[in-house]
Amino acid sequence: MKPAVRNIFILLLISLTLAVIYWLVISYYDEKNRTDDAQVDGNIVPVLARTDGFVDSIFIKDDQFVEEGDILVQLDTTDLYLQLTQALTALNISNTKVKRAEVGIDVVEMEKEIAAQNIEAQNVSVNTSESNYKRNKVLQEKGVVSVQVYEKTEESFKNNQVALQNAYNRQVQVESQLVDAKTQLELAHQEIIAQTNQVAIIKQNIEYATIKAPVSGFVSKRKIQAGQMVRTGAQLYSIVQSNDLWVTANFKETQLAAFPEGQRVKIIADAYPDEVFYGIVESVGSATGSKFALLPPDNATGNYVKVIQRVPVRIRFEDAAKAQKMLRPGFSLMVSQ
């Protein structure tokens, strides 16, 4: 082999060796500082029924965008309005009971005053008749008045004593009636409170029968049909919030040093391999994914096999508008430096 040809061959061999070494180094570096265990995450908000009822109308289709407050479903409110009518009638009856109880208390208060006045009058009568009785008793013993006059004053005195006792009994009776009347008034007030609360609950349920979007986003997972009976707490839809997307990337624990908080990263979605997104590391998970598993591993028992753990890292998009337009929660991603 000629020296010139040999030198060219050696030069090519050295160049090829350097290229292979460079490729191996770059491949190792790229593999060490990237992960394909990543996906788009977002808030998926359930739309729940807050009252029972039959589905009357459905206004939204799957994958349709809705604004917060848009009407999604209307439940039938016929039964609710009947309940409202009954509750309002019961409330009116309770108000009538209150008025009657108040009138009853006024009447008993007047009777109580009359009873007190009667006691006062009977006391005067008893005192007067007692004085006459005692005087006539002395005079009768002296023969000044007749036995008939004495017996008449004695009878009058005893009758007045009985009348006074009856007056006291009446006062006790009236006071008992007053306590009963006030109790009835209190019960009527309690009925009004209960009926007022019932009316408020029914009105609230009528409002809940119009089911609105709790957030803005795309409707998905419709689980109802027109005419279907739904119960309180049943999930009707899910709404995927389109204005709040982020990346959850699960890096190996050996990669975390390359992805501290604030690190800028490159993001490529499997759905758009030619599009490049950029993001900023917001936070690093406080524990590895295995610690949140249903059955976390216990390395203190059995044979130990070391497994590199993965840690979830949250990444926000730099261009949020672009991400919200093109990406959806669940999209697979490649994240690298």
C-alpha cells in the first residue's frame, strides 16, 4: 500500500473513531437528561347533580367548549314546584297560627288583669264582711242585734271568703293558660322557621335543577340521556379545563440533578413530533411514585433488588396559549434539556 493511501486510510479511521465516540457521548448525555415517561396534565372537573330529577333537556354535546355558567342540562321541575306550593301553603298556615296565638295571649293577658282586679275586690269584700261579722258577734252576745242579723253577716263573711279563694283559683288557671298560649306561640314560630327553611331548600333545588358549567373547558364523558332519572351526587359530565395545562414528567432519581426548579426544558409531543414546546420546572415531587402505590415496596423483607426510582416533576408551559390550543390532558411527551 502506498504511503499516501495508507495515510488517508489512517486519517479516515481516526475520524470515524472520533465520530463514533462523539455519537456515543451525545447519546449517553441525551439519554441521561431526558424522559419519555411524561404526559400533559390538567384539571378534569366533574359536573354533579345537586338535586334529584328526570332529565328534561340536554344542551351540550361531547367535546363541545363551554364557558363557566353555560347551561348544560335542565332537570324537570314539575314535582319541585308542587312541593314549593305545598311548603308555601304550610308556611301561610304557620303564620296564621302565630297570629291566633298572639291574639290568644292578648285575651289571656286581659283575663289575668281581670282576675287580679277581682282578687283585689274580693279582698275588700272579705275585709268588710269580716269586720261586720266580728262587730255583730259582739253585739249579738250583748243582745243589741238579733240572731238573724248576726247569722246573715256570718254567712256573708263565709261567702266572701269562698269568692276570694275562687278568685285566686281563677288567677292560677289564667296563668296556666298564659303559659300554654306562649308555648303555642313559640311552637308556631318554630313551625315558621322550619317551613321557611323548607321553602328555601325547595327554591335552591329548583335552581340546582338548571345544571351549569362550573368552569370553562371542553365537555366530555356524558353519562346521561333525556328522560333519565338522576340522583343527587350523580356525575353527569366531566369538563376538561383548557386554560390550565401542565406537564408531569417522571424522571429517574439519577436525573434530578439536571432538572432543578427553574430549569428550562424542551418538550415534544408524540401527537406533534415536529412541534417544539418549552417549559420551566416548577416543582419536584416530595416523594417517589412508588411511595404512593397501593402496595408500596418493603425493602426490609426478602431479597433486595435495587430499582432506580422515578420522581414526578411538574413543568409549566412557557407558551401556555400554544399548549392550550394544541395539547390535551393525557398526551404523551418527551422532555429533555
